[in-house]
Amino acid sequence: MPGFKAALRTVAFTSLLLAGPGNCAPKPQQRAANVDTSTLNGKFFAGYQGWFRKPGEDDGNSHWTRSGPSPQVGDVGVDFLPNVTGYPSECLFDTPFTLPAGGTASFYSSDCEGVIDLHFSMMADNGIDGAFIQRFYGYITDTNGGWNNILNFAKTAAEKYGRGIVIEYDLSGASTSTSNIADTIVNDLNSLSSITASSSYMRHNSKPVVEIWGLGIRTDVTVEDATNIVTAVKAAGWYTILGVQQAWRSELSQSGSYGPVYELADMIQPWTVGSYDNSNYQSFHEGQQVDDAAELQSRGIESSIVCWPGASSANSNVGTAAFDGYPRFNGSYYKAQLDGAVDLKPSFIFGAMFDEMNEGTSIFPVLRVDELPTNQPFVGIDNDMAPNFYLGMAGQAGSQLAAKWA
């Protein structure tokens, strides 16, 4: 998901990591075999990009590169690399990135059912309740992009593994001046009834759930148009979550701001990636997030909190971003955020993100430092970490939040 803006560092090492930072993944507590899809409460959902492709596949944008059709040394758009252990061979393709143990790194296509199946299996194995599937506004009418395939694969896998899914509209590419956004989203939701009618599709307060991300962030959508969008989606019967800029409360009293739009939401989810670093996370949490929770409660609006493990986007932003500019520090920074979120008891925690390697916020298995290619700079997780380390940490936080809602 676009939205990576500022700096991140780590906070004090925490007791969850037990004998060391990465000897094994935190083991989630026993969870129900199947997620209760009638409520968002007490859950951990991961944001799911699902936008990686083989070179030339679908609409030709692989998202593995900055510009070219195929990843090359000097033209790659991700900082972390997937650990493709267990991926179906037909979903993989070779790259020119030389591995230290010999051979070259393999990348995958999201438009391959076996990949989506494997990812949802990982969620189930690690106690993650499901995924918010990103649906980028600019791609809604892209009939060659494979985007409906991703939704269908996710639905099938969620049903198979007892997980929940939600459609999340990312307003990147949306503009009031070029399209009727409200009609586009409502019509698109109507066209996806085979997805939203699934037993795996999340409901809350007896309504199907949808998220609209970017109001107050993507300012090509005017306040008036944003009001129309939320009003139309709610009128169509949807429980509506708004993903908004992190300082959303400041807009409530600003004339001409998005404040009136936020007040229409059923739930608010401030986007906090890049909003704090090691020096001010705790003050951000104790001031901003605690106050956010109180404000929402006073207005009868439910809440979701975003947690992210760190970030790095140097390969996609050559010359303007540093490699490992926002380090993970053995997972302790993620743990601090997860603990903070659980303490505030939001409806659910949103993990940014499951598979976002362009901005480096992915929590699914990626290569360790000593497994990285030797002919192109990349970032890896600690050498002594289990591949599912961050997934296990997320699942444990989900278990803790579930206990608070029990």
C-alpha cells in the first residue's frame, strides 16, 4: 500500500523474544479452527498487496521493478526478497540475482492460485485471522491485470483454511476530476457479489465490511466527493472503514478539511507507517493513539490500529531512500507496537503488510541476511530468525487481543 513517508527506529527489546531475537518464531496460542466471520472484534488482519507478476504477465506491470518489464541488476523495485520455500514451481520465475550458495533468486507471481493458497495457509498456521485484499482504484477497470483472479483465489483459500477476507479500496489513482468514484466503487462491489457472498467474507454489525483507504491522504479526491463516496457505500448496506491520515483528529475542527467525512465512518483506521521513530513512538502512542481511541469512543466510531515491523524502500526510490533506513531491530519495534495496540483494545489490528516488499513492511517469510544475493543490494531479516518469525509475532498479538474481547 502506498503511504510510506517518514522514519522508524526501534525501542527496547522485549520479553516475547525469550532466549534471543530470532531463535524461533513466537508460537501463537491455540486459536479456533475457523475464524468467526460475523465480527471484526478481537482479530489480527494483514493487508495483502497481491500485485506481483511474472515479466509480461497480465497487464505487464510486474511490480518487481522500477521501470522495466523484468527484474535486472540495477532495476529492481523491492528491498526484501521472498523466501520461496514451498511455492509451486509453476508460479516462480528466475532472476539474475546471484545467491551466495549458488544459483539465482526466484520470484513469484501473485496471479497463481498456488501462491495465494500457500499464503493463506501461512496465515492459518500462525494464527492470523485473514487479509484485507487491496483493490487499487486505478486498476478496477484494468481487465488484463488479473485483479479479479486474486480475489477469487483469496476467497477459495480463505474458505479452505477458515480465514476471513475484506475488500479494501486504495484510492491511489482516484481523482474527482476524472471519474465518478462513488459510482465506480458501488458498481464494482455489486459486480463482486460472488466474493462478498462467501462464508469467508467478513461481516460486522450484521453488514458486509469494506475499507476505503486514502481519504485525507489522496487529496485528488475532494471533501465533497469523499462525502459522496462514504454516503453512497453506506447507503448500499456496507459497514465502512476509512483508512485515513494519522493526524485525522486535527481536521475535525478545520474548515474545509476532511473532518466531516471522518465523522461518517463506521470505523477509523489511521495510517501510521512512517509517522514515528524510535525517539517518539512511545509519546506518539501515549498521546496520539490513546487520544484517538478516546475521541472515537466519544463519537461512537469504532477503531482499528495499524502496526508495521519496519521498512526499507531504497531500490524503488534510488537516491532518496537508504537501505534498511527503518530497521526492524530484531522484531522489538514491531512487538512494542503490537503491545500498544492490544492495550488500547481496538476492534482489530491491521498488519501493514503481509507481502509488501517494495516498502519493506512485509511480515511473510523473506530471505535472511546471509541468504541475500551478492550482485544487488537487498535487506534481509536476522540470520537466526525463523522464516515465520514476524507471522508468529502477529498471530500472538491477535490471540492477546482476542482474549481481551472474550
